[in-house]
Amino acid sequence: MQIKITKTTAPKEKPFGKELGFGKIFTDHMFHMKYNREKGCWYDAEIVPFANISLHPASTVLHYGSEIFEGLKAYRTKSGNVQLFRPIENIRRMNNSAERLCLPQIPEEDALEIYKTFVSVEKDWTPYDEGTSLYLRPFMFGNDESLGVHAVHNADFYIIASPVGSYYKEGINPVKIMIEDEDVRAVRGGTGYAKCGGNYAASNRAGERAEQKGYSQVLWLDGVERKYIEEVGAMNVMFKINGEVVTPALTGSILPGITRKSCVELLTKEGYKVSERLLSLEELTNAMKDGTLEEAWGCGTAAVVSPIGELCYKDIKYTVNGGKIGEVTQKLYDTLTGIQWGKIEDTHGWIVKID
């Protein structure tokens, strides 16, 4: 794939430091290419100076939500090199999301070349400080200039990047989560397994209620029976119950997280009993009451691993592991971040180095 590169003539100052926040500062450039169904291909791939996007008022994305996105990070090692963590998994998940929303897919080899080229151009924006990284946000949207409801004929694909610190203000300290029993995030047969904006927009009301009560996120129940645990607002979720690590099964309404997958693989290799299965709210609340819930944590690209120190259901609060990070949670965080930042040897083939 040919990628035209046009460098900015007005590079911005790079605001490095641990207080970067998340997704508030953007790099000098962005990647863009277009798709046309009649041409049957992507075309005009280019890296250009970061700028606003101009859209026709009838653009498909504005009216029918034809949009998907991804999130992955570039990390700087102690030796100064920059590397990606399992980017092929993000590429495959984005193609799955594209298939669900009738958007065009991108061949894996082309997508990986795009990611690597873009990060190579922006690698000086990858911060050096402990716990920081360069967050990449690839996104795609339908861009037909008509109001008819139909499969997308024209689409745009972009990548933007932001140097970031911790996703949660608590960092690796335990967060408080409220179990949501009114709104639902997704149902089987819907778009729950796709990473699309509508899923997140629909979650905002419950998230706002939780925030007003002092909670960082909500824990979703299934959309049909309101009986089974699904995922946390911005992450997958795992529990250690009486020695068994349990994470909700991927039944079609849960996002198949790359960090989730990595946690399952690491724990299985370490010999832990790991179960991907249905976990009922009743089983979880019983475990909270009788003390067999030993640890709980969320896992996702943005936060990596985030320990849960408190769960609240119907205004009843349950403290998890004395409100402290658990042994397994800490081990996962140390191992994953160790591989990502090059402190631990990658024996899994997960790291892609940037030249």
C-alpha cells in the first residue's frame, strides 16, 4: 500500500509528563483514506497534518450512526524504542465490527502497515514517563451524501493519536463500581460485540447516574433476563471467586477485549482455573456476602487492569479484598505492563516493534 506523507509545517510542543490525562492532547498528524463501493477498494491513503474533518450535512454517520472505532497503544521502552501490543487483534476486531455495521473491511496486512507507518511518523510523541503511552484511535464511518437508509457505499478511515497517562484518576488504586439494573448496554443479536459509538452513547445515562453517586463506572447485566453479569462501562470484567477466576462468556453482547484475552491466556499458562462462563448476579452477590469473592478487576486497553475495591447493588455496598488491590490483579498488571513497556521478555509474540 502506498501512503503519501505530508508533514506539518507547524509542529506542536510535546507536553510530556505524568499529568497528561487521557485523550485531551493530540499529535501533529492523522492518517486518512477513503473507500468507494463502485471502485471496490480503499484509496488515497495519506498521513496529513492534524485538522478538523469536513462533512456533508447528509453524511450517513450523522443520521444513522454508521461508525466503528478501536483503541490501542504504542509504548516506549527504556532503551527508547517504540512498540505496539497485539495490533493484529485490534485489526481483526475492527473488521468484525465493520462486518456487523456493513462497513468495508481493511485487509490485515494493509492495516498493520498503516498502523506501523503512522506510529513511525508520530513516534516522537510517545512519552517516556512511567505509566504513559501513545494512545491510537482508529475510526471508520459511512459517508454517503444522501438520506436513504442502505448499506454504505462510501466510507472514511482515520487514525488519530494522543499521548496519555492513566485512564482513571485513581490510577492502579481500586475503583468503585455500581451494578446497573435499569438500563442495559446490549442484547444478543445486536451490536454489543462490535466497537461502535452507539453502544457507548447508550451507556452514558447509567454512567452519569453512577458518577453522581461517586462511582467510576457501572457493571452491566444482560439485556434480556437482567440476571447475568456482562462487562464494566469501558472494560471487560473478571472475578476471583473461591480460587476460580471467572469472566463472563462472550455470548455476542460483550466486547471481545484484547486485554481480556491476554489475561485469560496469561492466567491459564500460570495454572489458574479460568472459566469463561455465565456468571449470575445472584452468584456474585452471594460471593460478596459470604466472602468468597476474593478479587475483582476490570481489564481494557485504556486502563490495562483496574482493581475493583467496592461493588454497590441497590445501594448495598460490598468491599472487595479490603478495598485493596489483590495478588492476582497486581500480577496481571505487572506482567502486562512489563511486556508492553519492554521490561519483561515477550515470549508470546505479542509485540510489534516500530522502526
